[in-house]
Amino acid sequence: MHLLTRVTGVVVGLVLVVLATLAVTPVAAQQPAPLPQSVAELVRIREDVYAFRYLNHVSLFVPTDEGVVVVDPIGGGGNPKAPLALKAAIASVTDQPVRRLVYSHAAADHSTGGAIFADTATIVAHATAGPKIAARNDPSTPPPTETFAQSLAIDLGGKHFDLEWTGLSPEDDYLVFSYPAQKVLMTVDLVRVRTLAFGELGNASPERMAEFIERIDRTYDFDIYLSGHGPQANIMGSRQDLRDHGQYYLDLAAAVRDAQAAGHADNSEEMVAAVRVALAPQYATWVNFQNGLAGNIKGVVRWSTP
């Protein structure tokens, strides 16, 4: 395992690289050696804003003179050691303890592992997320000690942060994290970067998602937003990337309607093929376009069915 340091402008990556072990095979049958795979990265995206990525799950932290603010311990989803790695990454930047740990929502892959910071941190989440996390009864994941309904301001060490409930539905437990001074947002699962939406659009209809994204665009002054997943090239987006993701929802819904009008049965291979052809000129290069489109189509059909 090697520790690499890369400096490009304001971005500093600390990359833990694991090299694959190659089986011994006849020379004629050997495949090209696989590229090193990045397991964990610490990326400095602003002077005092860091993104930590572990196995394609992303956390964010901001050091201050009075402690550190963290969004998500990312200890679930097959990443049980991620909170340990995150704590070590924070210690490589500052000696300050974590004073605020924000759960972006209740899903286990993002909220698991908060116990590692519980001795020093107030744990914050939306009011809807609290009971869901408590119901898991996971000793590694203490429920939030502070919750809010609509919005919450965090002021620590002379720095100001805003949390806002997304309000996609009454059961919704997601929040948007904003650091206005550095024009940084974190939207976790809801607005991805040149990547298809998750699965069958479980959060809201495509039209509702596009409306939500337009509201984020209109409301916040930001230059960078972070997603909660992805390879390094797809965790950090611009305002235009955010707008493009909102447009994807509208284009997807329109393509499904056109396929229905053409007589293709819902979720059939013919419908998927027709939608793929319609969207490919704009979205074929997006992550998961080949494998994720059928699930997105199922979501559109489900949300449009009375």
C-alpha cells in the first residue's frame, strides 16, 4: 500500500492505492495488468474544505479554530472501517476535535459509524432522520442529539454553515449542507455529477426532483457542490453540472412518454432501447448510463402510474 500526494491548483489528494494481485497464467493468455484502484482519497477542494472518499462514498469536513464540522461518517455500505480512516484523515489536517457531526440522512451507508466522534461531537440531523437512526439500534451509530424541522445554522470557530431540509415528501429525511463563505454545497445522493440518478427514483418523481434542483440553483450562491458517491472525477460538480442533472430528469420523463406514445410497453426492452436512443446524444458518457437507465425508467413509470 502506497501513499501518494498529488498537487493540482488548490486540490491536494492523499490517495491510498491498492495494487491487484495477478494470478499466474500463460503469457499468451495474460490480460493487461489492471490499473491501481483508489480505495481512499482526501481531496482539498477549498482552502479549508476537504472531501474524503472511501470506496465511492464521500464525506466532507471543515476545520475551524474551535473544532471540526463533518458531514457523514460513511461507515455503512461495506465500509465499516471508513470512520476510522476519516478520523485519521482529519487528524492529518488539524489537531482540533470534531465538534459537529451532521448525518445527511438516515441511510446506513452514510450515517453509520458516528460513535467514533460521539465523545466530542454534537450529532445533528433532520427531525425525520432521528427516529429512523434510533430504530436501527446500532451501537456504532448514536442517534442525533440535535434535530431541526426546516433549517438550522451552525456557527463554529468564526465560520457559518447552513442546513436545510429538502422537503421532497413528508417522510423525507435529507438535508442540504451549505458553507456560504466558500460557496460549497453538499447534496449527497440527490444531485449527482455527470451520473445517472439512483435506481428507481425513490425520493420523488422526476418533475419533483427537477423542481427541487431548480430551487437549489435559485436559492444558493455556490461554485461547487459535492455528491455523496462516485469516483473522484464525479464527486465534485459545478453549477452547470447541477443544472444538467435537473435537466436529465425532465429529458428522461419526456423520453419515457414518447416511448409510451410509440406503443412500447412499460419497462419493456423496446422501451428501454427507445429511451436509450433518445438520451444517448446528451447522456451516453454519464456514469451508469448503460446499467442504470432501465431502473430510472421503472421509476418514471412508477411515479406516473395513478
